[in-house]
Amino acid sequence: MSTDLNQELELLIRSRYGLIILDTVEEDRVEAILKQIASSLSLHYYSWSRSKGLRRGMSSTQPTVDVGEEPAMDPAKALAIVEREGSGVFQFDGLDRHFDDPLVVSQLRDVVLGFNRRRGAVVITGQDVRLPERLRVHATTRRLAPPSFEDYRALFERCVRDNAARMNLRVELERAEIEQLVNNLMGLTLLEAEKVVTKLIMDDGAITHDDISGVISAKRQAVEQDGLLEFHRSAEDLGHVAGLTGLKEWLDKRRAMVADPVRAQQFGLSFPKGVLLLGVPGCGKSLCAKAVSREWGLPLLKLDPANLYDKYVGDSEKNFKRAMQMAERLAPIVLWIDELEKAFSDGGGEDDGGVSRRVFGTFLSWLQDRKGDVFVVATSNDVAKLPPEFIRKGRFDEVFFVDLPRPDARRAIFEIHLRKRKQDPAAFDLEALVVATEGFSGAEIEQAIVSGLYSAFAAGKPLSSEILLHEIDETRPLSQTMAEKLDDLREWARNRAVSAD
């Protein structure tokens, strides 16, 4: 686990890099790595946190003990002890929260400079650590890569093996289901994953198919604690999406890769990047995002850009980076970004001091260079407002255009929504309804059914084709009220996007 990072960190310490920033949320995993490195270099390992103070442990097999007569919880006091202790590998968790104290910054700089003549380093762990100007020249930053699929599988097998030795444990999963459960563990820290698997086992003494969704629930809790992303559950699969045959076929070809990522990687495939869905409002773009999550058995996270923007300078970009790190940490997932144009409209950003432009630039870079298995489903109703950089190849695997539903799709939409509302489609004149809704979006058809139900209920009658036809006749669809705009949209998409139908 993390062999490459182990070697790189050891090389940095041997090369007299006195200040190493390790971007991570897995302090316990870092501790194990640094203890191994300290042992390899015949150095003491030390750890500091605000709650426990400065503690020392000789190696990965020996426990840590307090340094000094009392735990040095004050960071300035702890750094003074570090300078006195001399050589060693010193892990400071969350020290960046104290960089507003000039004494802490000054003492840390003195400690770091001291490693020019003695062995060791200070390793600061945390997420998105911001260094003061005085320290940047002395520091190098590395990011702890998330555990691999093999790491999670080994953890799962160890949990099963250890618990089977103490109890009558039943594993009622096929190989493919075990792979899916392990795949869903990815994104949790190894400590979190171990707790989740142990809890699933202790709950009923078995690992069953239902436990696959139990892992997703654990991920939802992690998302809700952070607050930048929204966790969504979808009851609809792609069978609930009418029409869009081309998009469905494209997604179905990639489902096999998601279901068996190890074999897919051996075959030379990488996780798909995502799709940009452009088109007419109310025609199923957002429903597709939800359905993909359900179909592929992956958690669905929604990014609402409004949650990112902050009144303080630099915090919006920081929030975005944190949200994307959360998405990568919880991968494999489906990340849904609805109505892109509202957050990243072309030409925007002047009235907010350039914040929108900076967040947009950060987003583009992330789309190109993202780490982790994050499948992005982004939607837009108004392509004219989107910066052209979004459409460039490499950001998404494909750009699909979603038009108004054709007759066969409209028929399917009626059937889906009538059944959803406890109506028998066979009792309606579907042919007449399909003809009457030429130019209607799926959302407009659904609303006609809802309005018809209200009318029927108020009149004390069952819902009928006549009532629905009346509601349809009263509706002015977008294809009439926004005809020119829709024509422009179709013209734009003609040579720039693939038809979703």
C-alpha cells in the first residue's frame, strides 16, 4: 500500500527536505506510513495534534508515549521541543490552523532550517494546507493517493476472515456482488471501510446483497457532514427514461466496465469521464443522471455551485477544490451538475471580482485532470451561455443533444406516468394523446397528466382521455413559446453534438 509514496517520502527526508506537506484526510494511514519510514531510517517517529499533544514512538510496532513531563498541546511549545529533540520524523496534524500566530510560523521555520544539519523532517498533514509566504520556499507538497481496489478487497477479506474465526459468518454473495460491494467501499478511508464492513457483519452475522446498499448509506453520511455536495437516491433506472436510445446504448456499453473494473483495466479500459447533455428543458436530462446512478449501482452526488460561493476572497475556489476532493475520495460515483449555464455563463465573472472565472478555470482543470473514478453528468438548457471551453474534447467523453420526444417516446412517457399514478394505460386512447402532444416535452406531458388528475378528482370522475386532451389543449408548450430559441439550439447541435435518440 502506497509503496511509491513511501519511497518518495523517504527520499525527500534523506535529501534534507525539512518541511513536507501531505494533503490527506487519512491521518491514521499517514501515521502508519511515516512510522515505517522512520523505522527504515532508524529515526524516532513523533506525532502532534491539538488534542493529544506531542507524542513519540520508536517504530511501527511500538506505541507512542508523551514527550516531556506534560503533553505539549500548544503548537509553539511542541515546536520548541522538536527543536530540542533534534533528529526525527515529526507528523503535525492540523498545524496550519495556527499559522495566524507569528510565533508558530517563526518557530516552525527555525525547526525546518535545522534539518539542514540533522536528519528528519516535519510532515504537516491536512487538506488544502495554505502556507505563509515565509514557509513556502522551504516546503514541498505531496498528496496521499486513495487506497486501491486491491487495498479495499484485502481489507474486506481480512474482516471476513477475522470475524469468521469468532462467529458463524455467512457470506451470501456471488463473486460479482463481492466486487460491487468492495467497489462501493472505495472512497471511504480504510478505517471507515473497516468499521462499515464490521458493522454489516455484526448486524445479522452475514454479508448479503442488501449490504451493498448499506455501504452507499455510509458514503451518504460522509457527504452530508461536509455540506458541499448533495447525496441523491434514485428510484428510477434507464427503463424509466423514454426514448434517448442512442444515449442509453452508449451508457449500457460502459456499464460492464463499471461492474468489473479490475477486468476492464486489464483489458486496457479506464473509467469513463462523463457526458454533457445539452438540449430542450424538460426532456429527461436530469432524469438520466439519476437513472445512470441506479443502473450502474453507484452513489449519486449533486454539485450545486451555489453552495460553493463564499463572501471571503479565495474561499469559493477552496470550497470547489474541497468538493472535488470529496467526490474523488468517494469514487466510484456519478457526479451530477445540473444547468451548468447558471454557474458558468460565458462572459460572467466581472461583477463578482472574478470569482466565477477563477472557479470556472479550476473546474475546467479538474475536468481534464481529475483523479478517481468520477463519472460526470452535466446538463445545460442554454448552450449559448456556456463558454466554448466546455465543449472541447477531453472534458467529457461525449456531448449529446436531447431534443423533444418523438411519437414512440411520447407514448412511452404517457405509459410511464400513468402507471406511476395508478392509472392503466390501456384505458386511454394513447394514439390520440401522442398526436395531440406533438412538440411537447416529457415534463409538459407529465404536467398535463397531473393537471388532468386534479380536474378529474374535483369533478368526481375517473381520469379519461377526454380530460387529458382538454388539459393538453390548454397547454402552450415551449416549442411554441420559444420556437426560435429551440431552432437555434438544434442548428448549433447539428454538427457539434451526437443525437441522444
